[in-house]
Amino acid sequence: MICRWLTDFFLKENIFHPHHFGFLPFRSCESLQMVFFNILLKARSNKEYIIAASLDISSAYDSVWPDGVVYKALQIGLSGHTARWIHEFLTNRTLQVRWSGKLSASFTSNRGVPQGCCIFRTFSVYLHDLFEIIPPGVTCLIYADDIFIICSDPSLQNVKTKLQITIQKIQI
């Protein structure tokens, strides 16, 4: 129920950039591949150099800071009640691991988002601002925690320079 409500809210409020894929209707991995392929074909038909970089946020699911998610949720217009529910869901979770039929001792987690959980969509909100720092002439595609930076230009040196500047901006 909360998944559907969050998805409806994100779509109604037009939260996600058109190049943000994953966990949303009609924005599958295949959709991202089609956009990437079209960029590639356009550069090829214009006889441009093209370089793409693939970036992965290590331990993305495990490193989500609940207070940061709440801050971003409030920033995009989620109500205080919804933001508080998300915070409570993400904090003080009791976890156990089952391995080879044995159950580990319980432990409490105050970080991360359960992988595969619909609340991971709130992680996508973390990446929302990334599109704002991408310079002109560079395309950014995001699928879950995977970021693809694509740049094309008739000059190979311009492509390299734009890509380096973009990656430096992302690292900050």
C-alpha cells in the first residue's frame, strides 16, 4: 500500500527526471538501454566521439542515512506524517540472518534500506539533485544506484574534459 502511494506521489509531483529509471512504471532497465542506444546512434551519425562512464554507489542500500532520506522527503513535499513513518521504518529495525538452516542472534540497524523493499524508492530521492549539477552536453542516466555519464562531441579532448569535470562534480 505504501509503495503504491509513494509511486503515485512521485509521479503526480513529477519528482523524477526523465532519465531516472528503475522502480517506476515504464522506466525499466530496457528503457534506459533504449535511451543509451539512441544517444550512441546520434553521436555515431554526427561522427562524434562518445565516452560513457558507469558509476556504482558502493553499499548503496546499506549506507542510506535515515535522517537524510527524511530531509529529502520533506524537501520534495512529502508530509511530516509520511516522513516520520519512513524514518521509523528505517530506524531501530531488528534483523536476523538465516544461513544453512541456522538463525543468527538478533541485531538492531539504524542505517540502510532493506534491499528489494519499496522504500528503496526513497533512496532514489537521494539522487534527485544529481541531475542539477550535470553540465550541458553531458547526459546522466540513473538506474537505482547505478549512474551512467555519457558525453559526445566532435572533439575527443572536449569529451574527456567534460567527462572529467562531471565526475569531479559528482564526487564532491
